[in-house]
Amino acid sequence: MDTDASSSVVPVFIHGFLDGAVAWAEVVAALGERGADAVCVDLPGMGDRADEDGPYSLDRFADDVAMRVRALKRPVVLVGHSMGAQIAELVAGRLGAQVCGLALLAPVPLRGTRLPDDVMQGFHALGGNPQALRELRLQYSVSLDDARLAKLIRLGALMKADSIGAVADIWNRGHPSGLEHSRYRGPVLIVGGKDDAFVTAEMIAESIAPHFDNPTVGFIDEAGHWPHVEQPASVAATLDAFLTGIGLIANTTEPEEL
């Protein structure tokens, strides 16, 4: 194994609702050499794959990511944001020992948020409405400059109008396995935006952290629901420390066949 064992672990970044692979660009750049082999996926119906039609589901997304990660034939750390955290946990269940750790950023609970219909109507109305997309980003962020805000608005605008409502319902309903304690038993890092009004510190403490075995929980200052876009350097530093810990574990563990 390399002297820096964490360099052999591939970080795989899974974006959230309305986003795409490019949302991780600044974090990957800030990781330096540790980000050199990083894989940033676009999910069906979003980002560069916005033209891919439904039906969509968390299982479809997880199968899609798992197939790509399995082909790497290398140990990975899955980094998921918001809905991407739901997908990351499902992928970990599919890939077993290949997944050395989960880093969940502003994570939506795997069981879903179960928001009422009247609230979800607002998310359904985002399709084809750039002003509504802008207002959503501003509502749940605290540190987006004009360029980063415009980037997120463009990503959301790539999605087909009817896809937005369908995908919103997916993360809101969640997955049946979220009703049980997580099947993933490896290292888990949960990172919230300190000022996130959507995935709050209370939600993390009550609905997310207890779902895992002894997770590490932290918060990014001056960040809302998109810490990786609002404060990419801070997120990268937090991930770097987690990857260092994963490397130390890997360096004292017998390698397994992938």
C-alpha cells in the first residue's frame, strides 16, 4: 500500500436534487492530489444527463452509480449531498467492502422528509421557472456569491420541468430501508451547513445520526444547504481529514478482493 494509503481510495461524489457533477468542481480542486482520481457522477435526468427520461427512483439512481463504481475496481469513499446522501447509502449496501466510508453532506434522511403535499407543490412548481429556482437557492443558502448562485440556477434549469417534480417526490418519499438502522457499518461522516434551514442540526441529531453506528458529525460555518458550493475550501478540508482517517484504517487492514 502507498505511504499515503488514502491516495488509493477514490472519492466518488454524488450530487443532490437540481444539481449535477459540476457542483463539486471547487471541492475537487481544493482536494489537490487527493482529488486527482475523483469521480463526479451525473444522475439520470440531471446535469449532463438531463435528457434521460424517467421513471426515476432512488434504486435506479443507486444502481446507476453502483455500476460505475464497481467498474473502478478500487476502494472508494462515497460523498453524497442532500438526495445524493440517500443514494450513497444505498450504493454502499450494494457494493459492500469496496466502500471504505460514507461522507454525507446536508443529507436528506434515507427514509425521506415526508413533507406535506402543500409544501411539495412549491418544489413541483420549480420546473421551467428560473425565478423560482433562484428564490429556492437564496432561501436555503447563506453564502452564495453571484457566480455560484448563477451556476446552481443553470444546473436546475437543465432539468425537464416534469422531471423536477418527479425527483422531488423521490427524496421526499425516501426508501423503505431508511426505516431500519443502516446496513452500512463502516466509517460515516455527517456534515451539515451550520445555517441550513432545510437539513437542520435538529434533523441531523434526531433523524440522521442515530441511523448509523457512531458517525462523526460536524458543521460548516457560514453555509446553508449547499456547503460544497458556499464554502468549498472548508468542505474540502473536512473531507481531507476524513480521507486521512480512512487511509490509516486501510493501511492496517488486509486488502480484500473487489
